Amino acid sequence: MSLPRYVRLVEVSPRDGLQNEARPVSTLDKVRLIEDLSAAGLKHIEAGSFVSAKWVPQMAGSAEVFALLSRQTDVIHSALTPNLKGFEDALAAGVREVAVFASASEGFSRRNINCSISESLERFLPVMVSAQRHGIRVRGYVSCVLGCPYEGKVTPQQVSSVANELIDMGCYEVSLGDTLGTGTPEATRKLIDAVTGRIPRSKLAGHFHDTYGQALANIYASLLEGIEVFDSSVAGLGGCPYAQGASGNVATEDVLYMLTGLGIETGVDMARLIAAGQRICKVLERRNGSKVAQAWQPV
């Protein structure tokens, strides 16, 4: 299969990236990050999460973040909503797209959200009904698609089953997440082949962590399988909680560099993207996790 001409990048740093940071980030700094990312040309940004502040303190001010964002008609600001309460809070904050998440691993589901996979999916039913009623699009995530910290191997059939449930519920797209970052290109291609037995490639996205340094290779393998949407995080924000000291999300800058080298359009400006990453890293007082940002020499 030939490579796509255009790839849509879904920027997850304001949510998936910042929620793992121990250092508190102010509402204004979160808004500045999101606005910087928009200015760089990113059109889909996961801007927050409507979850209990007890469990995810960093996401406590998501309503305030959405209230302060500049609303651009060509930019999607989405939010993670794990249940109906979260969805209702997001709706009140003016969110126009939400995301729900399920695991392909029973062990991870029980350890992470204290319920089985089927129970987690049941929680989404009222969310889907309300979303349809209010004209809100819903994106789905499936975690642990290439391995689980508690069960080890996860079969493509397990992933396919959960992904199909989310599509059948009404998710317009499902992002397949290599939560541990242990996946390899061959395993990635086999996974996509299994999942696309029932789900069109146009409804799938890839979410690869770089814990074992395989994220770009897995994205390239996905491109060869016809996947055209990928999640990424500026400056590689978001560590992997299951591998101490390891990197988590693949850096948007590194993905962009590879895609540009392949002649694939994204609409994202590298210089502005790097500036956005450097600014938030300064706020966090941490090193930029992007290889490209570290090596970048402006022309």
C-alpha cells in the first residue's frame, strides 16, 4: 500500500502529556500551550479531561481552560470524559468533541478504572446517547493494544473486539494505544490487519508511546497499512507510569520531521511547534523530550 499524501495529527500534550507531570501547571500556562499549538497549525488538540480532581489533579481546571480558549472554527478542542458526569461537565464548558477510553486488557481495566472491560463500555452508553442528542462527536481510545503491564501479551482479537464495540456504540474514530510502548512494527501491522477485518482504516488512528524507542517505526508501519491519523505530544510530554524513567508519548516534532521527510503533508509548522514545546518545557523545568527539538538548527 502506498503512503498517504496527508496525515492528521491529534495533539494530546495538554491532556495526556500534562496529566503525568508532577509539577502543577497553571490554567494560563495550559491555555498558552494550546494556543501555541494552534498557531503551529495543529487542528485537533485534546485540551483537557473532565475527571475527578482526586485522581488526576493536573486536570482539575479543565473547565476554566475551555472558558479561556479562543474558539476557532477550524480547530477541534476535545476533552476526555470517562462517564456521564464528566460528559455533562464538558458539555457545560462548551466542549464540542469528547473522547472515551477502554482497555483491551481485563487486568489493566480492573487496575486502572476498577471495573471490567464490559462494565467500562456500559458506562459509555449514556454518554453516547447524550452526545448524539447534543450533536457532540465522540472519539474512542483502546489502551494496551500491544501489551499489558499486568497480563503481558494482548491478542489482536482482544483489541479488535473492544474497537468494534466502540465503533458500534457510535465513536467516529478509534485510536489504538500502545500504552507500554513495547510494540514493534511487525506486531503493529498484524494488529492493524486484524482490527481492519471489520473496521475501515479511515476510522482508525495510532497512539504510540516511545518507551522502547519504537514509536516512529510503528507509525511508519501503520502508514504502510493505510492509517492516516496519529496522536502525539509536543516535546514528548507524558511519561510512561509503568516503566520508571522511560519516555511515554512520541514527540510531535519527531513525528512531523519523519512525515515531512516522507513527503506527507500535515499543515504543521516545525519552527512554531518547537517553540511551543520549548515554552512549556521551561514552565515545567524539564528537558525537551523531542530529538528534533534538541537538534534543531533554524535555517
